[in-house]
Amino acid sequence: MEKRLALQMRGITKRFGPVTANNHVDLDVYQGEILAILGENGCGKTTLMNMIAGIYYPDEGQILIGGQEVLIRSPKDAFDHKIGMIHQHFKLVDLFTAAENIVLGLREKEGYNLKQVNARVAAIAEKYGFHLDPTKKIYEMSVSEKQTVEIIKVLYRGADILILDEPTAVLTPQEITRLFDVIRRMKADGKSIIIITHKLNEVLEVSDRVAILRRGEHIATVNTAETSEAELTEMMVGKKISLDIPRSEPENAQPRLVVEGLNLKSPEGVQVLTDISFTANGGEILGIAGIAGSGQRELLESIAGLQPVESGEIIFHNPKKDKPVTFFHKSMKRVEELGREHAFHDRSGKEVSFEGMHRREIRKWVESGDVLFKEDEIIDIRNKNPLEIRELGIRLSFVPEDRLGMGLVGSMGITDNMMLRSYRKGHAGLLDRKPPRELAEQIIRELEVMTPGISTPVRRLSGGNVQKVLVGREIAFAPKVLMAAYPVRGLDIRSSYTIYRLLNRQKDRGVAVIFVGEDLDVLLALCDRIMVMNGGRVTGIVDARSATKEEVGLMMTRTEKREEEGR
Amino acid sequence: MSVADRKENREPLIHLSRRISIPRWKAWGIRLAAVLLGFLFCGLVAFLLIDRLQQNPGKIGQFYMDFLNGAFGSNRKLWKFMKDIAILLCIALALTPAFRMRFWNTGGEGQTLVGALAAIAVTFYLGGKIPEGLLMVLMLLAALAGGALWGLIPAVFRAKWGTNETLFTLMMNYVATYLVSFFLEIWVPNGSGALPRQEHGKMPTIGHDYLLIILIVLALTAALYVYLKYTKHGYEINVVGESVRTAQYVGISDKKVIIRTMILSGALCGLAGYLIGAGLDQSITTESAGGRGFTAIMVSWLGKFNPLAMVLTAALIQLLNQGAAQISKDFDVSGALPSVIVGIILFFIIGSEFFINYEVRFRGHENRREQGAVRK
């Protein structure tokens, strides 16, 4: 069977500052085929497609359509060449109807004769088997219907090459089946469909060929019929690279954070986490692997007290035995409560009782350092907010994924960012900037933060320096548990190794470190154990010293057998 | 021929790019240049509009001197100048904590009016019946509470249900105006709507009539500067304004901060209302705030939400107002001219922010700079 080329990419390269997102990528797309683009997060799939769709402009290389070199500088250019992209995040006007959204931005001579438009939309929908009411408003639509509008929008403009960015990420299994039917019908109509995905089962189910990208490079394009899950995984994750990150043997690992049967629903009611159970030990780095959006962020945020969980336990083991009650316990209500629960003894081993004492006397006694914990504290921190967690005396540090939007205040200098967690200290209403300034100076010195000054807004610093400030602050509080989400994302090699070193030092100090990462090589080299998440579930916890990349990669991508059989 | 050489593919004539940073002297240089250009342009417009200037172009010097004469021409003008700055600044200071929190309180007008109304209501009903000292205190407290209530209502709706505060606070202005009309209808039986000066509860004076008002606002400026910069509350306001997610991350309750800050913002507007109602007019009309609730928004913005800088921006705006009024008197032109002049200058100042935030480059520059990096 003779196949005609629809689109060719020749030597496409795109750089963002020092980062090369795509490196000399060659890719062919034929008419009437479904091509899957497969790769891990950040491998450059979306960037590559954005260059065909006119969102980005390549630094080097050529794009050929029907054998002719073309220049695509805007989405309009792309449409002129009959290319349309359906983005992961829909770009629709909520208050408009489906048809109004579809013709939005078109300059047609016929004007906006909505009757005609509705008829044409309905005709397209019928031709490819969509279910869509052209007069329905977007805000009344389900996610799947919105996606349909986006696809028809592209077809309405006469696109022959359709790019779908992670189209199944937001759909239910039934909707996915329906979408694939539509895609096959479009293919039968001679259109070229490119699907960006990282789900292996879908690739095998729907595509004709698969192009695999890894770290911005095109590894291979293979015929779907001639490949297997294992082969694709290997091409996707690559052979193990020796990274030379030092890893010490955990000493005296004790359970520090125990999560049992955690369930979480998003505000929209979607089940995000299902029955998550694991233990993070002190003196150990627990890695969390998974495709982005598998529930890692929600898991860390629910532990940190930022997301209300539905059910399950988050138990914190506070190593307090024979330690004096400290600053954090100066929330006197809590101290009195623990006193009634017989939680303290004094230095001679006699039980402490606050019976009949005035609060002021209790405070004085506690501050003298003679009130000691009898046992380790075991506290359920589920659905406590970050402040309550701290007031319970739990030193839980969290380096969130969104550094400037959550972990730091971009417009403030380093000093003021150091205060974020500690500004409440002291009794008067005034801020005490001296300790944070000293801490800021210390972090700049020890972590070699490159900054014009201590009060330069952190937003102006480079990604690596921003991260050093954030990690530095979170470590400065001598945490017992340290959670870090993608702490080396976007960082250069040198800064990355600084972060690895800091995490290792925390581990050696006996901290339970939880490291959410995307680079499997790093996870395998740095962590002691790796928990793999997939679709909001734990699909396995492996020993990082003996696990292989393929093993972890498969756990990350394979959809559960149960669901497959159920269909 | 390569595709890049075709005419339609040529790079655009003007490039705009966001500046990452700009030295402070350069930013202020641009602002100063904008003000000067604005004054020059005002002269041009005035020349086109004012007959007397066309007949006698030498009077252009007087035109510019009038800006100074309007404010500093006599002792009386100078005191009025300082008093008006104080009132304007007071409202601007009141709005600033909310603005720092990115809570766009456009309700300064209404909050001020309600403050004044509350104070006048107290003296209307209790004046002469209780000791003067007690009356004064009650009037002040009523004004603060009235303003605070007017700020609290939109804050609660925003915190609990996420309503848009800009529209809400704006609407509350109209409610305040009609509330004043309503009470004037009750208080003034003859229907003229003009409430006579109230004899009781006038704010005490020291030295000059306006001196105490000016001192109060100066003290407030310093206090608010300290509040925003050196207190825990001020810090929380900045965190919430920058990112609600960051606030939640460290356990700051954004709802609590929003409500607390709007109570403060409203109460300070109420204070301005007290200064107007009890300190100056001893009466109230629907125009008692006189649009200053809106002008104050500009004062606060132009001063970059910094109380100390706002003293200068309030002074500049008041200088323009009084200068323009002087011009319309001296040149015998329509009362609309002041608005035109003030508008022109503000247009230039606001426009200059564009050149501070963006860099403008022309086609040729780009080519020279990136020669060699161009596609082959």
C-alpha cells in the first residue's frame, strides 16, 4: 500500500535558555495514520508538537508539508497549512455555545450566520460520530464534551493533521473508547492524527506507529504491530546511566511517618488518591516515582495539611522520649492536655502533674527544661492545617513543586522568605528580622546562592538559586520529615548535585526524606526504597538498590489488569 | 529564495519585551520626564483652547506659574492645600493595606461617606444632651465603626463565597450615597436636603483650624508605614497578596487576613469621614466625600502602595487640582479646563509605567544585535 507523506520534520531543535528541549528531531507523518508520540515527562513531546502548531518557533530545522518547506509562526499559519492542535488545557469561552466557540476568530465572508454554523457543526459531528449539541454552552459541558468542541473546532477549520495532547488524561474509560472510535473514523477519512501520550496500553490499542522521544531526542519510530510493551518501555526510559550519587546505608531506620489507607477526592469529586499506604523511615530516602499527575502532589499536600482527606490515617511518630518539651510545645493548651494524659516525667523519672497549677507556673516549669516526654509521641495529623501541625511540635518540612507560587513569595527578598514559617515567633506584634537575616546570610554562604543582594526579590533569581533558598529554609528547621517534590526540576547539573547532597545529609541526620522525582536514574541512584504511583494508587514499593528501570517503568505506565479484564 | 526572505516573513518593525529589571534612577528618570512632557503638552493644549493665550503668547509663563500660585499663592491657599492633601492622603492610606493584599477596594468613597454619616448622626441625635467630650469620642467611634462595617461586608462575601470585591465595594458606594439621602430627607423637614451646621461635637482645633487634621494624617502615615513594613500583620498582608497558596502553605488563614484588613481599611476611611464631617463641614451631603475616594485609588497606586511616597503623589495631584482651578480663574475659561489638565498629566504619568515595564526596540537594533545568530 502506498502511503503519502503529510508532514516531515527535519533536524528540529528548540532550546529554552540553557535547556535543549528538542535536539535535531526528524519525524515523518503519513496521511491516514495514527501516530503516537511516546515519552516520559519533560522529554519534549509537547514542545515538538507546539512547533508544528505555531505556538513555538524552532531554533533550527525545517518543517515540510506535502514536500514543501513551510514557515509556521502562529496558530493561524498552522491552520492555513491545515494543522490543528487540541491542547491539554482547553481554550474555550465558558459563556459561549459550542458553535460560537468553534467559529470564534474565523474571518469568513458569510459572517456568523449561527444557523449555518450550527448545521455545519452538526454535520461534522455526525460524520465522525461525535455527540454534541452545537447550542449548548461550555459551562454546562462535561470535560469530554469540551474536548469534542475543541476537536470539532479544528475540523471546522479544515485541518488534515490533528495533534491531540494527552487527550485521555481527563476522560473516563468509556469516554476513551468513544474517543478512539472517533479517531479511527477520522483516520479512515484520510486524516493524520498525532497523539501525545505516555500510556502504553493506549498506544498499543489505537496507534499505527509509535515515535519515542527521550530527553528531547528522537529515539526511534516503530510499527505498533511489531513492538511490545517491554520494548517500548526500554526505549522510553533508556538504559541505566551511572550517576555517581553517593548513597549511604540507612542506620537504625525507624518508622517516622505511617500512611494507612489514604483516600482523597478532588474538589470536583474525582477520586485522586485510592487506598495509599506506606511507611517513611527516619534515616532513609523514600522515592516516589510515577508519571506526572499520578497523585504525587496531592499525596504530599494532604500530608502537609493542605488538602482535606476523605479517609485514612497519617500517623507521625515523634521521637520525643526523654526529651524536654520544646519551643513548639509552648502552645500551652496542648501542653496541659498532654499533662492530663500523663505524657511527661521530670528528670528524676517522677510523673509530672499540672494539677492545680496556674498556667503561668506551668509555662515557667516547661521553660526550665525539666519537663520531659515519657514516650515517643504518636500523633494523627490527618486534616490538621500546617499551623496546627507545627503547634503540635511536628517538624515537617515540605519543598513543594511550585516553588514561587507556593513555597516562596516571589516579590520578597531572601530574608523575608526565611520568615515565612517562623515570623510568628515572639510575643509582640512586630517582626524580628534579625534571625531570618542571619539565616539568609548563612544559606547564601553555605549553598552558594548567586544573588545581587539579600533583599533582591527571589523571583529574579535563577531556578537553581530559588530552589537552594527554598530547600535551605526547609532544612534549617531541623525537620524530622522532609518532603521534596521534583526538587531538581529545571536545575543544572551542579545545582542538582547540591540538592542531592543536602538530601543525603538530612538522611544521615536521621530525617525521613520523601523524594518525588521524575528521572528514574536519579531515583534509583539516590533513594533507598521507591514507591511507584499510577493513577492515584500505589502499584509497588521496591528496593532501589536491586530494582531495574524497566521494572519501575512498567509499574508507572501499566494500567491495572483488573480494569482491562472488566471491559 | 529562502522562506525567511519573503516580505511577509520579515520581522516586525517594533519589538516590545518585558524588562526583567530596571535601575531605580532610570525608572524615576522616566517618570520625571513624563511629568515634564505632560506639562509641555498641557501648555500646547491650553494654547489651542484659551483665547487670551493666543492673543498674548507671552502669558504662557503665567500659565505655568499658576500651578504654583494655586497652591502657594497665599497663606490661606497654602493651608487649604495642606488640608486637602491630608484628607486625600488619609483615604489613600486607608485603601493601601487592602491594595497590598490585592483586594481592590474601590469603595473608599462609600466607606468615607458612611463614616461621616455615622459621626453626624451621633451629634444630630445626642448633641447637647451629653457632655461635649463624650460626644466627640462617640462620634469618632461611630465613624470608625461605620467605615469598618462598610469594608467588612464585601470582605466577608469575598472570603466566604469568593465574590468579586471590585464590583462589590463599588456598589456599596451607591448604597452609602442613598443612605445619606435617606437620612437627609428625615433630618431636614423642609426638603431642601441641606443640613445646617451642627453646633455640637466639632472636632477640637489647635493653632490653625486645619493643623490638627494635618498632624493626625501625618501620624497615620508613619503608623501605617510601620504597620505594613514591620509588623506581623503587614507581613501576612503581603503574603496573602502575593499568593494565597503560599499563605495556606504556611498556615496563614487568607480569609482571616482579608476580613481583618478590610475592617482596618474601612475604619480608616471612616476616620477620613470623621475628619470631613466633624472636623470641617459639621454637616453632611451626598457629596461630602467628593470623589476623593476614587482619586485616592490613584494616589495609592502612583505611590506604589508606599505610605511615604503617597505623601508626594497626593501633593502632586492636589497641586494640579488647585493650579488648574487658579488657571481657570485667571484666564477666565470654563471650569472643565482643570479636569483636562489633570487628566493630561495623569495620562503621561500612567503611560510612563509602560516604558518602565517594557523595553521598546526597533527592527534595525535587533538585526545588529543578533547578527550571526540569524537563521541561515
